[in-house]
Amino acid sequence: MDFPEELKYTEEHEWVLVEEDVVTIGITDFAQEQLGDVVFVELPDVGDHFDTGKSFGVVESVKAVSDVYAPVSGEIVEVNEDLPDEPEVLNNSPYEDGWMVKLKLTDTAELNELMDAAAYQEFVEKD
Amino acid sequence: MKKTPLNQLHRDSGARMVEFGGWDMPVQYSGVINEHLAVRNAAGLFDVSHMGEIEISGAQAFDFLQYATTNDVARLVDGQVQYTALCYETGGVVDDLTLYRFSAEHYLLCVNASNTDKDFAWLQKLHQESSFSELTLVNRSDEYAQLALQGPQAETILTKLTDIDLSTLKYYHFLNGSVADMKMIISRTGYTGEDGFELYCAAADGPALWQQLLKAGTAHGLIPIGLGARDTLRLEKGYALYGHEITAEIMPLEARLAWITKLKKGPFVGREAMLEAKEAGLSRQLIPVKLAGAGVPREGYPVFCAGDEVGYVTSGTMSPSLKQGIALALVDSAVAAGDKQLEIAIRKRHVPAERTSLPFV
């Protein structure tokens, strides 16, 4: 299982790539493996605002429906338009082609609440 | 949790295990979609040892089964299998099952795993309360392992290991024979809509049979299949699953199972209630629908017609073959018949759904 060093992570198994005040968000390798074959992805609209911990999207596998939660507060500035047509990309490339949304941060201090790769790996292996 | 004789093999192979009706079962090995397509295109092997087996024998076994089950047992000949149901006096379903006739005085019922104890108790109660005294009921569930070999390559694979000429074994018939030198019941039945076999062997032989079949079948594309794909495979064919399409509160007549409900065969448990319901007109019916928009219909999602809630989804999934949402839904009879525009409520959206016909695939 893959835990890229440059990313931040949540206990809900989202990853966050920070580029100044915009973050890219997706689900982790662990999350996609637990879900199994992803068959449907629902994304928000550009301009939607989400507070930390609120559901901004849905990922469905054959067997399960999972909410995806905003790791930090902010406004959606871009969504991965290809994902709804090719949901299997979430399984094949969770950290790259499978990115879900880009969000403009409300408060950069919220990033301090996220786990680094080592802490997330420990969290997953303990789980 | 109960375990089948193959439990350790599943764990060793890295299968993902889940609790299912009190059993520790593999839900997937290589992935639900991959497994599903393997069964449609080549072959798949299922451990269905959790299913229950109840033996009924004696001079009045036939009369008792004719009274206890909904289908017409008189239509069965030796070596034939029949899909049927046990119902309550209310017409609701105790369980659906396959009935195997060895002889006029000897039968085997294959029942749903989680219903085995309930079914056995129900049959014992009927036996005690009825006038059919000359029969013996035995729960043999622990004595059998059961494997299902399903898919277009199933016959080719099984032929390599058996002494039976499978070309003579017709759909919904069975024979006693050997596979890899182990004695078993070889039944041309299944729950996938593909050609295939269900093999009932001694519990202790289960692991060896599994390994021998995989070894013989690998070259033909055979892979192990978990409960996840078992569900998508049956749903693409519109087969009912107990607890979903049929329950103690749903009559077979409402669930497209009139074909196993022989109201003219004579008295049987539940018949009076069914005749009354039929006379009054069934208020709801199970229908197959396909989503016209994006999304995955799931059990319990409400169904709407012209703004009114008219029913709910009993089973739904993303069809791996069609890559489209499919569902069985129990809806008011008034909307079941016509080609009215239906919608399924998926979270906040109402997604259009087309009435279609079975099988989906």
C-alpha cells in the first residue's frame, strides 16, 4: 500500500496536496482498496463551500456507498470532470488521475490538524 | 460465527471475509467486477457450503411436501430438481429452496443458510401438526460441503474430473457420481444464469474438491468467486433473494413467483391467503427497472411516480455487464403495469428509471 510523503491525510482516509492556498483532495490507496471496485462518483459544483468534516462528494463501489468529507474548510475551485465517466480511475490511480476536487482554503491553520504520511500509515496499520 | 469446511482456504488465499447470515464468508477474492465477468465469460467457483440441506424420507414424504411447498411436487421425477418455496398461512414466505427428488419417498431440500434452523423447525412443526406421520426429517446441513461451478466453461472443466457423461445431464437435473474420486451429488443448477453445476460432497472432502476444481479449471479461466459477485450475477438475471424480494411479509405472487405457486394443485400451506389476495387483486408487484441516468439504485431507496412515492427498491446494483444501474422494485400495482415514468430517489436526486423486462442481461 502506498503513502506518498508529500501528502497530508485524514482519519476518514482522504489525502490533501497543499499548493499555497489551494489544496487538491482525493481518497487514499487504503480507502480505494477497502471500497473495492468503484462504480460511481458524485462531485460538488465549482463555487460550493464546505466546512471541515462536511460531505462534499460520494464514492460508491459495487457493495457500498461512502461519503467523502472536506479535510479543511473552503470553496471548490475545480473538480475532476473525468471521474464520473471513469470511476475506476479511483482504484487505478488514487493519488494522481483519481484526484477529486481542488479547494481554496479558508484558514491555512486547519492544515495543522492533518496527519503526515508516517502518522497516517501508523493509523491505518493500527486500524 | 459459523465457518464452512473451506474457511482456512479462503483466508490463506487472501479473500476478504465478511459476516453473512451468521457465517464467516468470502465477499471477494480478486474484485467483484473481475469475478462477475469471469463467470459470464469463462467460469467461477463458489463456496456455498453455508447453504442448508434437509432430508425428507418416508411413505408420506411426497404428500407432506405437496402440502408444505408451493410448487407441484407431482411434476418431479427421480433425479430432477424443482425451485419452490415454503410459505406461512398468511402467504408470506418462510424460505425459497430447491427440492431434489431421489425417489417418491426420498427428497433433499437445499435452503438458505441463515434460514436453515427456522426452516427445519417450521417443517417439524408442520409435521407434528399434520396427519402425515410416516416420514422422517433430518437436518444434514453439517454433513455437506457445497461448491458451485458456474459459467460457459463449467462443463468442460468438470468433464476432466468426473465419471459422469455430463452431456446427458439436463438443466435442473442431478446424478450421484464421482468428481476427483470423491462421491457426490452433481446437480445442473445454479444462481448465476449461466450453465453450471452445484456439487454436494461430504464436508470433509470440500477443501480437496475446491483445490482439484481450481487446478483443472485455471487453464479455462476459472477463478474463485465471493458473495459480492454472487449477488450481482443473480440480480442481472432477476433472481429473488430471501430477505429482499421475498420475506415473511411478501407473497410469492407479488414477487414474480406465480410460476412456483401452483394454486390448482390442491391444499398447501398459504394457499387460502393467496387465493384471497388474488381475488381481491394484488396491491403491489415486483418490477425490474433500469436507471436512465447516472447512479446506483440500492435496497430501500424509494420509488416515485408523478411525485408520489409508489414503492421501494428491494435489490439494486451497478450491473457489471451493462455498466448501468439496475434494480428490482416492489411498487403499487397501478404503476407496475403501465409504462409510466418512474424515478428512484438517490440521496437528494430523483433519477429517471425505465420499466424493463427480465433478465437484465
